[in-house]
Amino acid sequence: MTTPVGRQVRVQGMVQGVGYRPFLYALAQRHGLTGEARNTAQGVVARVFGPARDVDAFVAALRVEAPPLARVSCVQARPIPAEEHAHFRILPSDAQGAPAVAVTPDAAICDACRRELLDPQDRRYRYPLLNCTQCGPRYSILLTVPYDRPNITMRAFPMCGACRAEYEDPTDRRHHAQPTCCPACGPRVRLLGGEGEPLDGDPVRGAARLLREGRILAVKGLGGFHLACDATRPPVVARLRARKHREDKPLAVMVPDADAAAALVHLPDYGRALLTGPQAPILVAPERAASPVAEEVAPGTDTLGVMVAYTPLHVLLFEELGDVPLVMTSGNLSEEPICIRNREALERLSGVADAFLVHDRPIHLRVDDSVLLATDPGPTLLRRARGYVPAGLEAGLDADGILGFGPLLKNTLALGRGTTVFPGQHVGDLDNVRALKMFDEVRAHLAEVLGVAPTLAACDLHPDYPTTRMAAQSGLPVVRVQHHHAHLAALLAETGDYASALGIAFDGAGYGPDGTVWGGEALVFDALGYERVCHLEHVALPGGDRAAREPWRMALAYLVREGLDWTRWVAHPRADSVARLLAGPLPQVQTSSMGRLFDAVAALCGLCDENTFEAKAPMRLEAAATDAPDAYPFALDGPVVRTGGVIRGVAEDLARGAPVGAVAGRFHNTLADLVVDIARRVRAERGLARVLLSGGCFVNRRLLAATHARLREAGFRVAAHTLLPPGDGAVSVGQVVHAAARRSRERGPG
């Protein structure tokens, strides 16, 4: 007879809300083991007993056979005395101790739930809020850890007998599925009119009828409301834009499945798996010429953001509508946080939505849709939110208790626990009261679910950012981090290699320690510090922030600096007074911003005189670009990149009637060549052969691909963002990384 042995196992990572305990139960049954398992604030703890060979096989499978949504970061096993147990069982959770578990992101509807939803014989047939251990709300409904029914917003809905039986059956797919429910015991979906009055009939069929009639609906999803309308009808889309106050920023489109998405855009090889996976993000990809989507959805671009129906409610809508693509944009007024509560939506979206498709499952935390850009060889994150947060980034540095407050625009915040940095979801631009309130909500919630009390604040250098003021008012010691260093430090953490490198940071604006506005920077850097080895030649920023909103001002600034006849290119009514100001003795704010150079060239090409949303002009320039065999001249003059040849070349090409597409193509080539020339010089002088690319300008598919390819051809090791956005959404992580490195140096060895 084989002598039994015992093991106590602690599993950490993303192991709650993913069916991990049922997995343990089935695994123990398979190996003939007895014992017990429970959720704790630190992860999942199991005690198993049986023959040594079977116990060892059980432990070995904990990571490699984990459920699809699980992310196991650590498995610790230690021997314990053998005990006699009749079977293996799951015990009630233990919430004692400091939380150390990873919180699970919200997940799109799984195939099994989709089949149930559409099966007339199933008791959950057409129930719009079904879910299981492999899909449904997670982070957005979590009040505190551990992830159990009493700690999520579904605690307001006691399970019926049938759901309770499934929940307690270790062989059932809904065993310990915390948000589980059914039509008998779960939340209800309702269709309300524009004034909040109930509308008769089946709410989903009624909503589909209104959408077919050209109405605008507010639809409650996983992490907040969407505004939806028929994406193929220009007048309807125009009406939505007017009501939402979103002039021409691209809108996202939802379709029923990946086949419907592939009919609208050119999906890359990874596109189908990404769209139909648990994250189910918006994927921005080149639009097909035959797409029926109205031009008003994404005017002036050659791409379209598509996502598939990722909740049961969305699936049911498309069962009624077929393949009609729907605009599915954030349920807010432009630049405000999304609505999450029914009453809030009725108040804030009154006059925007004609009707409201709501449910009464409470959302605790706002989580917008994630957005990715289809690039080669893989996707680039533009907005990290639903499906991705609050998954952590293993930084390899002691970041415990460090809170990164992030930037002004595209704000996220980040909090360190141990050596892991947890970025919060996209908050957005902190230029309104509602966004600042959301920032505080995310800050408090992250600290709660991670069990971390912040001990050190990290923020931007800019003295007027609200995040800088909030950090100063937090009562914590403050580390201030230069904006572009933070960009690149975040990318260092993504690579896991903290050796010195050349960093290229191209974006719109970041406060420089010299009092100028940076944005076209080459830094030799590590996590601790940087040296600015090269930057774009400074140019005046006429009107300060207004120059970022009005690209004609930047075109004028460059033309005046180069002594060119600006009257040929700039016809704005205020151009003459701004030109006199530029030529006068009064000092102007100076910038080295690559984003503003993009603006200037776009304005010279006649593509954009007003940035009604950030990066509109660069997006128009990218969309216009065609392949070109050559580039414009520039000069590396010590640490300064002289851009006069670029501006003169663009003006001369346009004067002789060159196509705008060719001009835009040459401009993109120029920037890729510039990066390679800078990298070659730094390699020759310092021996560095690793180049990191960060900043919002590298959201540009053409620029990223050309720069990446030419650097590799020149023998450089190149890294760009894959886990965080290239834009300002990564800055909070970089702030934490720098503060962690600095704190480690100050503490010294041991």
C-alpha cells in the first residue's frame, strides 16, 4: 500500500473569478486526491493528500493546465503531515491578511454561454445577463477582495434554487461563478423612452426596432453605457455627433462577429482571435473600400475601429438586426467619463439618446472599451481598459506603495505592489470635474483591491497639471519625473531589461526642465535618469496651447522661422497678427515637439487647420501618405536636428504641384531616416545598439513600421510598446518605475 503524503499549495496571480477552484476540484478528482481549497486575500490555498506521485502531478498541473482566463504568477508547495479526508472539497473564503491576489478583468461572452443564450431549450434562453466562470463582469463589479458573491455588486441578487445548485456543483460550469444568475433571480433589462418612461414589449426587440428607425440609443454594457446608432446612415451618425459634441473624432463600430468585422476592415492574421478573445477590444484597422459604413463615422482617415458583440445583450441585439454595423461609442458627452448608473445616464444623456436600454446589475467602476491598433507584427494598445485592467506589469523593481499620478491628457494612474505595477484603466483628459472625480474613484479602488496604502507619490514635472497638484496635496513624499523619461522608463519595464539605451520619444508635448515644451527627443537613459542627446530644433509655439488646437499657427511659425513667404500657404484671418507677433521682440514659448511638426506639415498640405481632437492633423497626414522613394533633408547639428530643410522641401514640392500623398510619404520617410541617423551617431559615440520607441507619434502605423524596419536593417535592437500604449497612457507606469529605481538607490544595498 502506498503511503500518502500531504502538500499545502499557495497559488498566486489571476486566480479568482476564473474558475480556478473548480479546476482544482476536477484536478484532485482526476488524480484521486483528497483535501480542500479556498480563496484567500493572497490567492488560492489548497491542502491535498494522496500518493506522492499523484500529489506531485497535481502540483505540476497547477500552472500548465490552468483555466483560460487564469494567469498564474507563483505556485508554492510545502510538505505537510498526511491527513485522512473523505473527499476533496471547496471551503468558504478567508479574507484575512493583506490582499496579494491579482484582480481579474471583465471578460467577453464565452462560446458556451453564447450557445445557451440562443438555445430555445435552455433555461437561460435570451437572458441578456447570463455569465459563467469563463466570462462576464469581474473588475467592474468588484467592491473588495476576495472575489466572492458578498464582495461584488451581484450580492443584491440572491440566487434561486437552480442557480444555487449549479454554483455548489463541482462538476458544473458555473461552480463558484460569483455573478451567476438567471431570469428567475437575476437583474432585469428594460427599455426606457427619452424621458425615462418604460416602453412596452420585449426590450431588446424594441431597441432593435428603434435602431432600424434611425434612433440613437444609450445601451448599458459591462463597464458603462454606449451610445448606439446605425453606422450605415450618414444623417443618423451626424445627428449623434451633433448631440454628443464630437465633431469628427472617429467613432467605434460594433458588429455581430469576426466575419462581419472582416467585411468592413482588413484584419491582420491575429485580428480574429483578438476580436473574439476574452478582451474583445476595439481594433483599428484599414477600412475596406466596399465597407457600407458611413464616411461620417471616421472622416478623413483610412481606418475603422471595429469590435464584436461581447455581452449577451449585444449578441441579442444583433440577432434582431443581422449584420447591420452599429456605431457603439462611449456613453458620455465628449471627453467626459462614461455613465455607469441608470439615473446618471438619464440625466447626462438626456437630449442625446432617444431611448435607453438599461439593466439593474450595478456597475461599481467605470471601465471604457480598450482600443488597439492593427500594426505589424502585432497590435499596439491605444487605450488600455476593459479586458486588460487591472492586470499588472511585472517590473522587476521594488515598486511597493508607489503611486504614479500620470499626465494631464489620456490619463491613467498606476500603483505598485511588490515588484508589480498595476496600471488603472483609461481615465481620459483631466480637464473637467467629472474626469477628476473618476481619477479619485480609480485611485481609491486600486488601493482597496490591491491592499496597498500608497507611501510615495510620483508625478509629472509640469507645475500646472492637476496631477502634480494632487500629488503635492496627497501628504506623501513626491518624486517628479520628466514626461518623456517616464514614457521611456515604462517601456524599459515592458522589456524587463534596465540597461542603458537610446530612447526616442516623439509626441505632442511634455514639460522640459529648461522651461520649453519638449516632444522630439532622443535620450540616453535608464530607469534612474537620462541625458538629452538630441532634439528637434526649437520653434515658437504661437498662442501657447492654442497652437496645438490650430495647426495653421505651427505652419506659420515654421515658415516665419525659415524666412519663407507664409502668405502663400496660410490664409487664416488672424495669420497676419500672429506673423507680426512671431517677428516681433516679445519672447515666445519654444517647443521641440514632433507632434507640432506633424501639425505644421498637415496644415501646409491643406489637410487640417483645426485639431478638433488631439492628433487629428497627424492622423490626416498619415491617411493621405503614399509610398515615396525619397525623403527631405535635415541636419544633425550637435544635439539639434535642423528641420529647415524639411519645411523648405515640403513647401517647394507643394509649390510645384506635387501630390499631397507623395509629400506626406516623403515626410514619414524623413522621420524614419532621422531616427536611424541619431541612432548611428549614438552607437558610434557610446556603443549603444538598443533603441526604444515611445510617445504618441508612434501610434502612426507608417512611422512605426518604417522606423522599426530601418533600425533593424542598420543592426539595432529595437523595442516598442506591446503591453502599454505608446502615448500618455503609459506615463504613470514610467513614473512608478523611476521612483522605484530612485528609492532603491537611496536605500542602498540590503
